[in-house]
Amino acid sequence: RANCLLIAFLVVSAMPHLRSTSSQVARMARAIERGYLLPKPCGSSFVLVETPVAARVADIARSLEVHRKHEFLVGTHFHHVSRATVAASTLVHPAQLHADAAVHRCGNSARHRRWLPFEVSYHAAAALSGSSTASRRADACSDSEFTPCSAAD
């Protein structure tokens, strides 16, 4: 099997409009030397999701990491993030606790921000209810009230 892979690599690299094997190796070495390619940190994993979801998944993951840290500090499982944070409050510096709370707010925002613009979801709710003017629900607020935590959404 290794021979098949080697042959396939040589065939692919000999194709026109592709770099030679030696220039591919040199290019890879330069990328590593300049810090463009980094090894995956030990004990971490990458999650494959659609691009629009990726930034939100990162915010949720950071919140889960803080929740896990608080559970290990306290030595007890907590279903709710807020309870784990309160339990860890005597063991964590107040400034760090404030930063952890901000991470949790970003995680919650990532979970609950709307995907559709308000106008689209409002009109869809009106169409589903059968009325021309659907009453605005408390959770159907405009996105201007929320500040996204991730750079892209």
C-alpha cells in the first residue's frame, strides 16, 4: 500500500501546472519555518462544521472549557454554568471570575442569536399564525440589542 501512495504522489507531482516534488518540499519547509503551519496542540481536536456555524461553535467551546475548569476546581458536577461559576467564586480571583462570566455570556449569545434577520422571521411568524399582523414576542427582539462575541457570523 505504501508503494501505491508513493506512485500516486509521484504521478500527481509530475502533472503539468503543479510544482515539482523538490519545490513542494521546500515550500512546506518555508511555511513551517515562518510559522504558517503549526502542529495541532496535544489533547485538542478540530470540529468540522459549516462556515457560518464555526464562530459560534468556538464561543460555545470556550464557555464549555471554563465550565469544565470550574467543575474541576470545585470537584462537583454542575448542570448549569452559573451554578458552577458561583461555586468556584471562592477559589477564583474576582477579575478572572468576571472574565469567565463574559465568556459564558458569549457562549449563551452564540447559542441563542437568531440566524434569520428579524424582518424575515417576523413575517414568517405572521404567515404561520395566519394573521397579517403577528404579535411581537418577547424573544423576537432586534439583533441590535445584542453584541456578537465572535468576529464573523
